[in-house]
Amino acid sequence: MLDVESPPGLSRGAGRDLVAGRGRAPRVGTLRSVSRYYITTPIYYVNDAPHVGHAYATLNADALARWHRLRGEEVFFLTGTDEHGLKVAQAAAAAGMTPQEWTDRLSARFEEAWRELSISNDDFIRTTEERHHRSVQAFLGTIYENGYIYPSTYRGWYCVACEQYYAEAELAEGDCPIHARPVQWYEEENYFFRLSAFEERLVSWYEENPEAVRPGSKRKEALSFIKGGLQDISITRRSITWGVQVPWDHDQVFYVWYDALVNYLTAIGYGVDAERFATWWPVAHHLIGKEIIRFHCVWWPAMCMAAGIDPPAEVLVHGWLLVGGEKMSKSSLNQIAPSDLVADFGVDAVRYHLLRDTPLGSDGDFSYEGIVARYNADLANNLGNLLARVATVVGSRCGGVGPAPGGGRLASVAAAAVAEAVEAWDDSQPHRALEAAWRLIRETNAELEATEPWKAEPGPEVDAVLGSALEALRIVSLLAWPAMPSACSEVWRRIGMPGHPESSRLPEAAAWGGYPGGLGVEKGKPLFPRISSGQAGAARG
Ligand code: MSP
């Protein structure tokens, strides 16, 4: 059932090495000609509060935005809320509020959730904003003038929970294939987008831009959907008023998806600031969940073409966070508020777990046992323990002053970890980058256990071992900073480094030998005290 949801979709990635300078950061060791990165999350429906599935999506985008900033690129990171459509209007009515009152309240909860998770977005867009209405009207008005929109009669099935039309053949025993709930029959006079005119152009775009939808499996899905034949789609609604008014027919509003996708353009000045738009659009990267591939990898590139702009540089598709095998969603009971997790584990541990546990592109299973186990193993026993023991021994053997690093095996272990983490972050694979950073932590702990500097007499050998461990901690605080900004800044401060990890430039700053020695090292309280599963579970009941 999980994979039935999106019609053969699409996707694959990234506008990396595409045409003329668009795309993402170059690989390690290559000349960096691209200095900008625009990353977006989907805009979230405000029919209910944010849950951990949304947090997973936004966190991945945040970590990538932070990584590209560490790379020295100029970054624009956008998230926001999708506030029109029937689903939201119905949620407002059920709560006895006007849609505007309802969306004001719910949108604020998303902003608050992102603050609690240290999300570093540069803008937060709401589709009810005036700037967005203007840009939707300009964008779709252009497509209309270009002759790709025409009036006709729509007849078909609609699932309000998906805000999506379904062909008879796509239904599961007459119900919505995702929600397993009854669909509604619609028949109205409205406007259609000539999607069928873009079949060949879309196929050529996929062929010319093999990295435009990632991972490859999603690219294939999208491409086979396109090759299966595209039908024109209804893009306006006469029967509802909660939406963006169609500029050439004031009795209709745009179908919610047509208004929503345009948010990516609104936020960078489409139609009002040509220079700003030209700066950011060529480096646009959309991070999306796997059930909205058809919208982002078929409709959206076709709409861009119809309006005379390039499709986005990359669509990066992630899987779902599941609980007990089911998608965490607003309509199921197993939803978990991100703030509950932050209260139990702290923001950096939640960020680390979500990014480390599920490879971007795969589904992941979320459980309390899982996060407790990873917290204790990776954060308390590995990173936390390394920092505590190094600080303690520097206190007892070196008078609290950190020595400069030696060379030897750890230097080459670190070089390999840095190369792999940089490559993984550049490739939008946070879990792999963190895995590489933790390999360095484990090897450093092993080196300490092998040399036992706490038993040795103070001297140059002990200094070299401790200096190398401090250098490994410095490097780890850079490699893991996009995932755990506060904890990494704290490690940085405790080992005596001035400033913050984020003022460094990678990969240069992660080269071995950057820890100068002669800095005061502070032990402080345990960074990640061990948690028993009873403790964390208790808060959840
Ligand atoms: N409003 C549309 C998106 C419009 S973008 C122009 C929408 N909203 S949504 O709130 O239903 O979903 C937003 C994103 O959250 C989707 O990418 C979806 O995959 C993601 N997730 C929702 N639940 C999720 C999980 N359980 N796990 C991972 N991501 C999940 O679709």
C-alpha cells in the first residue's frame, strides 16, 4: 500500500552539473564555480499540527542548508505553509473558525516547531499572503497567455485528504488508494492545463538532466509515468472560494496544488524582482516526500516550461518515517509532536537521530527504543564520553591546557573520514556524512584505550595522543555541525577553540592540524547524559 500512493512518479535529482552554472556544490577537490544554493521544503498543510514526519523533512533541508553555508556558499532556505484547499477549509469549519483564523493559528505552530528544532530557514512563506496571490496570478496568467490553459468540463473522483483527482483505475476498491476513504464525484466547468503538450519536452528534459530527480529509482518512476501518456488536468475550482482567484475569471479559484507549487517562485521575487529571481531560480533544489513526486516531477517542470522558465535544478525525494510500519500522518493516531521529543532528548539528539537513522530516499522506522538506543550508543558513549575523558586527562596530565596534535594513524583516519563526510554532504546524504564522522570518534576512543594516557607519565607522547584526540573533536564538530549545531558549538568551546564552527570554511578547515594547542580545555557537565528507556518513555505514557 505504501507504494501505491503516487502514480508512477518521478524524480531524481538535482540540478547538479547541469547546464551553464546551475546546480549544487561541486565535489571535493573540484574548482568551485557555483556559489549559491536555494533549498526548499514542501509547504505543509495546516489542517493539523506539525508531527515528526514533517520534522524529518524540514530537518534534512536544514542540515543541507547549513552544510552549504559551511561550504562558503550563499544559501536561501525556504519553508512555509500551504493554507488553501478544501481540506484546510473543512478543518477550519470543524473547529468553528474562519479559514483565515484557523490558518493563522496553525501556521504559527509550524513556525514554533521549527524554532524549537533550530531550523535556520531564511523565509517562511504562507500561501495566504498577498505576495503569493500576486505571484500565482502572474505565473498562471502567463501560462494562460501562452495558450496552455483552456476552459472545459471536469468529471472525476477527488480525495479531499490528498487534495488530488484520481482516475477510476487508480482507486482501491472504489476508495482513495492512500487514505482508504471514500472519494467524491466532481463535475464542473473549469480550466485545464495542457499537460499533454509537454510529454516530449519532459522526456527530453529528463534525458538532458540525468541528475534532476534523485534518487534514480524515483527518476525512473517519474519518467515512466510521463512515457505512459499525460492527460490535461483541471487546475481551477468553481465550487469553492478559499483560494487564489483566477485573474481572468473571478468566479473561480486555482486548485490548491497549482497555487502551492508557485510558492517556490514567490519567495525569490517572481514577477516583482527579476534580478533576485534570476539569482536564485537556477540553483533551486526541492526536497520532497515520495508521495508528491507526480506534482513536483511532472506537473511542476511542465508548468515552468509553459511559463517560459527552466524547471528546477533538482528534486530530491525522501522516504517516509513510519511508526510500526505505518506512515506517521495527521490522520493516524501515532503522531508524535516534535516538541515532546525535544523535551525528552534535547534538540541536537533529536536532529542527530532523525538524520542519522534513515538514509535520505529510504523509509525509516521511528521508535522510542530506537532513539534511546542511538542516543546512548552514539551520543552518550561515543561523542560525550570522548569529550569527557579527553577533558579529564588534559586536566590531570596537562594542567587543563590542550596540547597540539601529533601525526600518525589518527591523522590518516581523520583525512579519510573528512573526505567521505564532505562527499556525502555534497551528495545530500546526511546519514553517510554522520557515519563517517562517528567512525573518527570511535577510532579516537580506541586510540585512547590503546595508549591509556591517563596511566602514563606526562610528556611528549601523552601530549601527542591528547592533542590528536582534541583535533579529532575539532574536526567532528565541523563535520557534524549541520546536524547538531548547538552540541558542536559547545564541543568547540570546551576544547578552547575561539568563535564558532560555522565561521569555518569546509573542506579546508577540516584538514588535520587545525587545533593549535595551548588552549584551555573545559570539562563541564556530561554533554549527553545516559538515558534509560523507562525515562524517555515515561514522558510519553
Ligand atoms: N501541501 C502539500 C505540499 C505542497 S508543496 C508545493 C503537502 N503537504 S503535507 O503536509 O501533506 O506534506 C508535506 C511533506 O511532509 C510531504 O513531502 C510529505 O512527504 C512529508 N511528510 C508527511 N508525513 C511524513 C512522514 N511520516 N515521513 C516523512 N515525511 C512525511 O503534501
